[in-house]
Amino acid sequence: MTQQGGRREGTAAPDRASWQAVPSDEEIVARVLAGDLDLYEILMRRNNQRLYRAVRSIVSDESEVEDILQDAYLSAYHHLADFAGRSSFSTWLVRIGVNKALDRQRRRGRLVALEASDPASPLEQPGLQPFATRSSDPERESASLELAGLLSRAIDALPTSYRTVYVLREIEDLSTREVAECLSLEEGTVKTRLHRARAMLRESLYRRCGDREAAQHTFGFGGARCDALVAAVLEALRR
């Protein structure tokens, strides 16, 4: 069959449900290596979020992040035969992305090595994309987005060596062993950096929210919630 727009003629695009369904990544890798290029799309869609967060924890420029993601996927495809299955495909792919991101920073002279020790204070950088979930309650959704933005900026202010560990372990929920494999670190080093990242975040969030003006807005009870309570009490009193 002929290729049209990167997809073989007569083949349908994988639907959304299939991105998370069987077969496994490893089975898809074998089928891609056997010539079914279209299935590589499923691998990308399954791993986009994780790979993005890993790369974004090192590189802050969004356009650069997208370039690195594309480069990582192309590199992974061209070296797919080297995937030996000793770790999961996701871990193998993240390791490629992390190395691409570090190499980009190194070439630009902006690298803060993953082996670096604690700096005197975290470096302020633009915020990570908020990771709040949507809610049917506009007030709750607004508060959730505000909190997510605050936490994103605090995470982004962590030194690279701690930020990357925190994002992979706490946000992407990789195991300590998987994070160690992704970053070529010892498991003990991952645990130590995660502990320090948490401590830095606590201090950073307290600093951002600990002033009196900000405190006035905590545990707020206004808007629709306030209106509903007042109406309910008045109704009860009238009865």
C-alpha cells in the first residue's frame, strides 16, 4: 500500500480509547519494528504527558520543549531495535527525552547538572503549566486553577536536579527505581532529592502564602456558598 500524509492508505487512525488499551507498549514496539508504522502514534499518545513533564522540568521554553519532544520521538523510533525491554518503554523513552533536554541546555551553557548540589536559594523561572482538573463548580474550578498555578510556580523554582526528581516521582507517580533509571541515578540519591524537594516546596509555598494579606484569603467562604447559606438560614427563620 502507498503512504498518504504519513499514514498508509486504507488504515484508520487509532481512536482515543485504543491509546490506553491493549496491546502493551512492548507488543506495539514489536509490531512497529515489523513494519506497522501507524502504531507508533499510540506509543506517542500514551507517553506524551509523561515525556512532556520530564522535559519541561529541565527546559522552561515551551517552543524548545516541543522541539525536544519531537527529537526524542524521532530518535526513539530510529533506535527502536535497541530497546531491550530491561525497563519499560516509557522509562526508556523518558531517559532519551531527559538526555536530549540536558544536551540542549549544555549546548546553550544553561545546564544545571542533575548531579548538582543544593544552591543557596532556588532559581525563579517561569511556571510549569498548571495541572488542575476541571470541575462543574466554577468557584471550585477557579480556586483549583489558582492553587495549581501557585504550586506550578513553586515547583518550577526548584533547582533542576530536584525539580526533575519531584515531577517524575510525585506528579507522574513513577517508582523510585523507575526515576533512578530515567535519570541514571542511584535510588538513594532519588530519595534524598525527593525529600529535599518537598522541604523546599513547603518553604516556598509558606513564603508565597504566609504574609498577612494572603492569609486573609485562605479558607474563604464567599460568593455562591455564602449566598446559599444566608438564604437557607433566612428561610429556616421564616418558617
